[in-house]
Amino acid sequence: VHRRKKEFILKAFSLLREFRNHIAHGNRTFNISNLPVLPKNALLSLSYGNINAAEYNAGYGKNDTFAVILICFILLKDRYLLTNFLQDLKYTLIPYENTIINDKTIFEIFRLPNNIFDRLNVMIPKQFFNQYYINDKTHRKAAPMLPTSVRQVTTPSNT
């Protein structure tokens, strides 16, 4: 398991670097080729179900814009940054979601799932839920970032 995570991180940083360099030198994000490919099994397990084997096998999430977004969501461990990143994606893409360019939607052009916002919304709490756990009754780790739906909330009625 540790080896797979290490391989994923190495490939992820390599992909981010190459993706950034292509963009910085004028290449379009939807027309980039010859980028490092993320390892399938590690991506499937680290993405909390945001991509499945069929999508990966069809080319999604291997080394495209979706892969770059997933890398950011997997590696960033700051709920505030992830939430802002998701909002920025929404503000950038939603105005064009009903616009057709060369018979394609904005999501098809950037090879993004149509429900990307729903997928990423689900990923944020899952990522932070797995960071905090109770390993026994005497050794508890605090869970300040957990959504109220998955943690016990102390109210005057239950104290």
C-alpha cells in the first residue's frame, strides 16, 4: 500500500509539473498529449469513488484536466482551500454549461464528468472524515473539521 501511494505521489507531481509547463508555454489544456499517467489502482482508491475503472479505462483521469483536479483534491489537506477551489471551478465553468462549442459542452471539451461538482462536493467531507478516527475509547483524535452529519454535536438537550 505504501509503495502504491509513493508511486501515485511521484506520478502526480510529475503530471502537475508537465501540465503546468504545457500551459505556461501556450498549449491548450484540452489538447495536451504525452503526459505522465496516474497509476490506476492508487487513483481509484485515493479518489473516494470519484472515478471508476470504466472511466479510467476510457481515458478519464489518467493524465487530463480531470486528473489534475483529482490530484489537487487528493493532495490538498486544507478544507478551506478545497472549498474555495471548488467554488472557483463552479464560477469558471457554470456560466458555460449550456454553451455548445463545436458540438461539445464545456465539460466534454475539458474531459470532465458532467457531474464533477457533485463528485467533488462528496469528496471533501470523505477526505477529512478519514483523517480523524477513534481508535479506542481512551485515545480519541479530535474531529473539528467533520460535518455535523457525521459527528456528535453537543447541545444543551444531550449533555
